[in-house]
Amino acid sequence: MIQYNRFVLDNGLRVLVHEDTSTPMAVVNVMYDVGARDEDPNKTGFAHLFEHLMFGGSIHIPDYDEPLQRAGGENNAYTTNDLTNYYCQLPAQNIETAFWLESDRMLSLAFSKKSLEVQRKVVCEEFKEHYINQPYGDVWHKMRQLAYTVHPYRWMTIGKELSHVENVELDDVKHFFFKHYRPNNAILVVAGNIKTEAVKKLAGKWFGDIPMGEKYTRQLPQEPTQTAARRMEITADVPLDAFYKTWHMPARLDTGYYAAELITEILGGGASSRLYQGLVKEKQLFSSIDCYQFGSIDAGLISIEGKLVKGIKAAEAEAAVEEELSKIKSSTVAESELQKVKNKTESIITFEDMTIMSRAGSLANYELLGNANLMNEEMGKYAGITAEEILHYSKQIFDENNSNTLYYLSKN
């Protein structure tokens, strides 16, 4: 059970405190309820660009890293389709440095043309290196556009196309910042060797007078139920033929999400999983194969992907995947197999929450979902999934009409 205290500032900033006296350190985590799904379809990649811009200098502090390093701290950030998260860890006695730094960039970025040019260049290089010039680099650009017709999950966090980042203007950046990076759209989690009363004083001192901003109400187009299978074939200069297939699955707070997560473990969770045992070890059709889901807040995707053994046709590999899926769709899993993946899931959750950094991130994530205490209820939700529910959701998800298939074939 993770203990925490929660309060809300007058400007809407939600603050959660997790006290842990067993460490000399403290973590300050700021999560913004903005991700790639909140972007204009014609101006994508902004949330990820902001992850970079937020380190490029704020209104009173030209360099974020240097004062933090002097205080013995380290920091990082990440952006997804659903959220943006900034976090730092430092000795607990220096925690006010983190409050100063984080509050100043929430108050306002410096918004200089120079900073924009520097970070734009960094992001454009990242786009080219990882998504244009790398083998299989564009596969999820293609797959997302195949799987989604209207929901903004149809583009990746990096952006739909390079030109969107190349053409971004300073006014676009300012508008996006003041729309989304406001106290009432943010969650501050402080964890470690600190007391709640001290955090209340620091939060009020450093964040209390930042203007609330207008409330952002998310109104995203909902993806219609897919009623026919979609397929695509790509030929490119890659070393091996690859197979990718996705299916739509329930949203993060749905019971079906927990069932889907256990299904991915049964099918693709390591060397003892069904797909690995059947298609890599026994039939030797794939050199590697994975089954996983994206963990997205809105209805997401389950994916099976693998590299084919040389000489194996993609259609043959797909038929073998379908044969494995027909088993999980036609008969209930044995209690021993289900219990094994539940135990593994429980150990992963427990291990993840070993560090204060992870606990702070988890609290922010669950608060973003609407209830921080979900963090303490997750294990029970997985434990409660029955073999009958695994069968029900397997039939529902792995319907061929709900599928998107991509053959990524080698020219050679």
C-alpha cells in the first residue's frame, strides 16, 4: 500500500506527497495532461517539441540543468500520446531548488527564436535518425494510419510528418504553451524524505501565484468500431522480412484493459509464452516475436510483431499466428497458466514501485487517470480477471474484422 497526502492549490494545481524517511533523496515530478493526442492534425509533434523546449530556458532561468546539478540533482522527461512528464531527483535538503526550477518554467518559457531553432533542429534530427533513416523506422507511422481513421492516435508522438516540426512558428509555440502548460492542467508529486506540511509551504510559495489558465476540455473524435480487416505491404531496404498485426482493445480504465494485458503475457511474455514456444522454438518461422499493448488512456492497440526466418513467407507466418490465436479464442486458459501470468504481473508492479522515482511517477499517472488510489487497487484488478474473461476478450479483440496487418518485406 502506497501512502500519500493530496491537496489542491487555488490555481488548480493538484499536489500529491509521498513521505519516505528511508532515503536521503527527494523526487519532484510534474506531469502535464497534454500529449500528442491534443495536437492539431496539421501541426503535430508539438508536445514532444515542448519536452525539449522546456529545458531551453525559462523566464528567469536561462539554463535548467546547471543549478540542478549544483544541487546534486539529475532530471529527465518523456512525452507520450497521452501526457508529458518532467521529473528530477536530488538530496532532500536541496528540494527547494527543484521547486524554483519547475515553477519558473510553468510560469513561462523564455520563448526565444534561438531556443526554438536549437530544439527544432534537435527534434528534426531525431525524426530523421529514428524514423526515416532507420530500418523499419516508419512502421508505426504506417500502422497507426492504417489502424486509426479519426482518433489522434493515428500519429506518433514525434509527429505525423517532419514538415510539421520544420515549419513551427514562435506564435504556435506560445499558443500551445499557454493552452496546456498551466497549473490547472498539471499534477505535482513530491516523494522522498520530506514532510507534507513543508511541501504545502513550498508549493504555495513557488506555484501558488502562477495564473490558473483557461480550463482545457478534451473533445477528441472517437474512433468508430472497425468492421473490416485492413492490410498493407511495404518493400524496403531492410535485413529481414517482418510481420506486424494490431487489433483495437479497450481503454485504460475498462475491465477489458486488464484482461488484454494478461492476454499479451500469455501470448508473448518471454521465452515460455505461447508464441515464442510455438513459432520461434518449435516451428522456427520467426527469429523473434512479441505481443504487447500500448498502455494508452483511450482505446488502444494490441500488437503482435516479429522478424521472419529467412525463406519463410509472410503469409505462412501469419497463418501460424492465426492458428495460435484460434486456440486462445476457442478454449479457456488453464488456471495454472493464468495464475503464472498474474504472478509475473504482480511482481513487475511490485518491482517497479521499489524506487521513489517510480512511485512518484505512478502516483502522477493514476491521478491523471482520475484517482491516485488506483495505484493501490491495480493488483486486485489483475487478480480478479477470470479464465472466462480471457476467453471473452480474446474472441472480441482477435476478430479478423478488427485487425490491421502490415507485411514489411526486404528488397533483398
